[in-house]
Amino acid sequence: MASAPLRMEVIRIYRELLYLGREYPLGYDYFRPRLHKAFMAKASLQDEEQIRKGIEQAEYVKKEVEALYYLKKYRTLRKAYA
């Protein structure tokens, strides 16, 4: 069984990704089920090292989604001033 701090870290990153998913270009209804499915696929992990790797992967996805939003914002501003 995973330790409590590790469990809290998984829940934290899940909530952060859910929050970021509200503005996903294809919509929250597209984003949320896929996020849930991705986390449930790793729910049976018991090894702490594997759980940490999953957390690192989730952090990477978080950065990618944030980059997508910054790019969208940049393009919008560029159009406004072009």
C-alpha cells in the first residue's frame, strides 16, 4: 500500500490537472474522462518507485497543458495587435 504522503501527492496532481482541464481546447467533458482513465490505469501500482514515475509523468503532462494555454494566449494577443 502506498504511503500517505505519496497518496496526497497523487491527489494533488490529479486536482491540478482537473483544474487545468477546465480550459482545455476540446472541452472539459473531453478532458476529464481521459484524465480519470489515465489515473485509474495506474491505480493498482504498489511499488513506490513506480508511483513516483507516474507522478513525474503527470507533472510532465501538466507542463505540456500549461504550454498549450500559453501558446493559445500568445496567438490571441498576436492576432489582436497584428
